[in-house]
Amino acid sequence: MSTPKTSYTAEDLMGISSQGKRFELVKGELIEMPPTGGRHGRVASRIDYRLRGYVEERALGEVFAAETGFRLARNPDTVRAPDVAFVSKERLPSEEQLIGFPDLVPDLVVEVVSPSDSAAQVQAKVEDWLRSVVRLVWVAYPDTRSVAVYRALDEIAVVGPGDVLEGGPVLRGFSCPVS
């Protein structure tokens, strides 16, 4: 009788993900990510569309779509997959280095909260991103039509439906209405 594997690597995750299920890897532990609902997908797509247009028009770097895994730590491995991510052109690795899960920390990460996400799960993701030195994290809350903007764990602002979401020093000049 075989015992289940207790610690996984990013390479293990790549093989598992190709079997049709979606996971993230946190300190060697597989975390299954169920499919999201329609509203979640719509919000993530709208944010991606606005960011992608701004970034491509100005040749600022690359916007990565949902399910792109980024390796944030090794031994034990952590691979997180935000709903949207931006990496500046100065930090973009070669195409070859993007194969698999790149050892690359985005400049901006967007997480869209789903009804199935617990506050603890969302907070854990934010903490992983910020500990990995992501410069800006946006957490979008479709239920309240608001976005929590994190520059650090102790530097948080919340913008609502009547406000404008801005890119700050990460995407200078970027803005869009939260609504």
C-alpha cells in the first residue's frame, strides 16, 4: 500500500494541473481551486481588459491572465495564480524562462473574491503576495463593488463604486472607475 505524498513541488503541480484540476501550491501543500462563477469571471475579465489596453498601448510590460502560476518560494514550493497580474518590461524574463511556473514575482496582482472564498483564504493570498515583494495588490469585492488596495500589510486603502482605482507608482497614470 502506498502512502499519499505529503509535500509537493512546482514540478509536481505542473503534472497535476495538466490532469484537468486547478490547484495552487502553498508551502508544499496542494490547495484545490474550484471553478469560479460568472460574476467573478466577468469582473476579472474587465480588470484584465483595462489593464491590458493600458499596458500594451504604452509598451509597459506584460499582463498575465487568470490561472498563470508564479513560483514565489522553493523548498517548500509555493505557486500562486492570481486572477490578473502585471510584470513591468524591465523585469520580464525571456520566453524560455516563462515555460512552466516562472520564478517571477509580479509588480501588480489582482484577486477577485468569490462567494466560496473565506476571509482567511483571501488574507493568506494577500500575505503571500506581499511577502514575495509584490508592489501592489488589488482585492476586488464584487458584492460591495469595492477594491482593497494593498501596498503593504499595514498600508491598505479601500475604494468604492464612486471612486477611481489608480495604478500608483506601479502603473503611473492608470485609472479606472471602480463601478
